[in-house]
Amino acid sequence: MNINRKTIEQLYNDLSPSVKEMAERSVASIVDAKNNGGKVVVVTGSGPNLHEGVTTLIAELINKEVIDGVTTSSAVVAHEMAGVLDEVKRVDGRKLGFSEKTLPRGDVFEITKMSPELLNQLKKEMLIDTDLIEKALAIEGDEIIKAAGNMAYPMGLRTENLAKEILFIAQSKGLPFEVIAGAGADERTMLGAAKKRNVPCLVTVPQLIGGGMVGVALADSISIMERTSRIAEMMGEADVIIESAVVLTQEIHDGPFETYTGHGIWSTWEGYPTYSLKDKTLIRIDLDPNLKKAWDYEKESSTVQQAIDKGMPKTKLMDIPFRMEMSGFARLENSIPVIGDIGVIWPVMAYLIEQRLGIELDFMSYPQQSPEGQEMRKWIVQNIQPIAKEKLYE
């Protein structure tokens, strides 16, 4: 993929001074950790991370040995299994003979637009109604790029069926669903890159149910105890944790085995393996300015900690809408809030990391609304392939 670094430089120059300062501070922490043999872990949500090319950029940073582990959502796993982004045609499903009761809001039915080679591959795995595909492609509808492999036929159905097969393999091997899926995934996905580099890629407990059957299969592949223990081990080894457009992180970065914020006190009391966020750098890329306000309150007057010490509701004390993840984040001495669009912040940070670590990235994300972002999305559709089923059994 051709990378326009001048565009990234302009994105950096357009940042406000305060956001630029936080981005620079974040990059310095990451670079310092890597130069000293430390580890960097990313906690991602779904949605924007896919559409802005962030998950693909994270995969690139895993392949370049900058990122040493990642957590994500079951929805992201489902989409990566199908190639991250798809081009689909959306038509009125009633014109194809479907009942309104079986169609989603708007009576939309989607068809995956794919190469003849990929279609032939899928025909070897499952029965495909080619007449339905041809009929849908022939009638009026919109063509869009969207997150891959959920509602479009036949790729969405293939993802559902494949999830059941991966679950069977995972349970027979005593491994997480993500490890088995990663064996067949494109190396430019987080799943595939993590498997190739032998670094953890795990779905968090708050993000388990999503992506249809994929979420169910993920949840059933290993126990909640093993999942939270594996994630705790990953977080414990990290020097820097980056949160990217994700909610419910109160149960991720300071989950049941973390002691510094107090949630793991009884686990350590009982002798279970625990870890501490003390001295770790926690970076959060978020659009909510209230995160920065809560962080400022805490840095200036320890307001968050005082509220906790007094058992008072934090929302009333600070007079801002207070999300749960703000609490643990704001109280950490080395937390860094980066308030901005992940479509802008990630390429800026990746570009600065590339320069300062002396590496060369082969992929770069851009804001999806930009001309470069539109080209990037087309590149993902054309180049990142769905899971190769035969590799799952190797």
C-alpha cells in the first residue's frame, strides 16, 4: 500500500496544542517501553476501529513487533474472519421473496460482492444459492463498503457456520477460539498477525456477545476464569496499555485480578495470581471531552480519589457525566487522555513511532472521510482475505 506521509504530517499539524501534547507524550511512552525491552498492549473496541483502518494498522504494528498483545470484541473477530471490510449490494429483501418478519429494519438484504475465485472457494464449503445472488445483483440497490461478514449473503452465513467449526476445534485442543481462527486468518488482521507472531489476541468478557454465532462460540471456547486470567497475564506484562474507542474498560484494565485500583484485593488475599497497574502507562484515545475533565480534576485536586474515599457519587461531585472507566483511568498517575478521532490520532501516533523507532510501515490508516481514507478502505476490501478454512485444520 502506498503511504502518503505528508498527509499524516498535516493531520499532526492540524491537532490542537493540547491534543498534540498528549499524543507526543503517548508516543514517548511507547518508544521508551520498546527501547527498554518493554511491552505494549492495545485494548480495542469495534465499529470505528474497523472502518478507520485502525485494526489493520494495529496488525501492521504487531507484525513490526511494536505491539505485543491485543484485546478486542467478538464483533471485530467476526469481521476479521471475513476480511475486515466488504463491498456489498443492499436491496429490498421483499423483492427477493423474503418476509418482512425475517428482514432487519428497512427490509434490507445484502449480497457480498466477491471475486469468482472466492465464490468458487466458498462453493466447496457450503451450498450457495447462486440464483439468489444473481437476482439481487440485477435489481436496484446501493453498493457500499462496510464491516465484513455479518449480514451479507453468502459471507455472513459462512462466518456463522465457520464459527461452529472453530468452536469444535478450540474445545478439542483446549485453546481460545481466537487462536484457532488466527491460524486461518489473513496476516494483515489482528487475529492473523497475533497468531503469526505468537502474541495474545483475546476478546474481553464485556465484549463477548456480538458478531452473531461468533460471540457465542467465543464465549463457549474457554471458561470465563481462563479468559480473565489470560487477559490479566497480558495486562500484567504490559508497560503501556492503549485503549482505542472502547467502553467498559473498568472490567478490562482493572479487572478481577488487578490490585492497584482495589478490584483484585480478595483474589490476592486468596492467593490467586494478580497484577498491578501501578507504574504502567494507560493511554486512552477517546472522543469524550469529559474524560479529560475528569483527568484534570484528579490531577489538580484528587477529586476522583476523594469521592471514592468518601463513598460519594463522582458525577455529583464533579458535575460531569461520569463513565465508569473514567475512575480507574483518572486515578492512575501515568494515564494519558488523547481526546480526538481515532481515525486521526492512530496514524499520527503510528507515524511518530515509525520515525522514532526507525522502522518502516507497509500500511497506514487514514480518516475514512478523507480521499486517502476512501482509497485505504478499497485497498482493504481488495487485499485482505477471509479465513482460509483449510488452514484451520493444519
